[in-house]
Amino acid sequence: MIQQLLRPALFIDRDGTLIKEVDHCCDPADVSVYPGASEELARARALGWAIIIITNQSGIGRGYFTVDQFHAVQEEVYRQLGVPVDGVYMSPDLPNSDSLRRKPAPGMIFEAAEEHRIDLARSFMIGDKQIDIECGENAGVRTILVETGYGRDFSNCHPHFRTPTIREAIQTALSNA
């Protein structure tokens, strides 16, 4: 039997990182993928990287929107990206819920790594919040804080790298693989 090799992944937060921040985004009309994301993700895919979205969606747990609305937004993200995404892992859990999946807990990354045969040592978590960076650290992946969304607000956060946009974050990950 031939053992399938593990591949690196870009674990990417959605709101504020991949798409412009909209408080509890529940309407596909509000989706706007950041410039350059599609091109860089296509380059990552061509190099064999998995693309995994890791997102907290407490708006579902709070009753602000439904799982169906989340999926409608996600379909618009896919449409605008135009690049296949290997998986989307979403936690509807509320903050302080003791969830093993809600960031900063690493559960969603571990699930994705198992399901998609990911080499965590060669992977990156990209996000705009301290909890994204902590999630990556907790999972044992390198981290990149983007200064879009809430990223400029976290001067005390200590990612491996800090970049202005998702475009530069993906470029940084690929050049530091």
C-alpha cells in the first residue's frame, strides 16, 4: 500500500481576513472578498497547498442568523473567490462556552488536518484577531496576522508574521514554507 503524503495548508479566518468585515455577516450581498486573495489562493493550490476556512460564527449561537444564511454567505464567498476551497469549518458556539472547536481552541484545525491529510508543521493560520493567532499556536502551526478587519487593533499579539493584507499573508506563507 502506498502511503499518501501529507500536504501543507493555509488555514484562513473568513470575516475580516478573507472577506471585508461585516458584523455578523448573514447576507450574501454584504460579501466582498479582499483584492488579490483569489490570485494568491490559486497559486497556493497550484503548489499543492490545501485551502481551509476556519471561522467562528457566534451569530448563529446568538440567534442573529441561521445555518442556512451562513451557507448562503459561504456560497457567495466561493463565487467571488473562483478558487476551490478544500473545506470550511465553522463553530456556532458562543464565547466562553468551553468549546473545543471555537477559536482559540484548535479543534477545527485538528479536524481539518485529519480529514485532509495536512502537515501541521508546514501549515499556517492566517487571521485578523488575536484568537486566530492563538488558535494557530494551539494547533502547532505558524501564524500570520493580517491588518485588515480587526488586525490593526492587536499590537500586543505576537504572530510569526504580520502583513497588511491577505495577498501578502499568502505570499509570506508560500515563501516561508
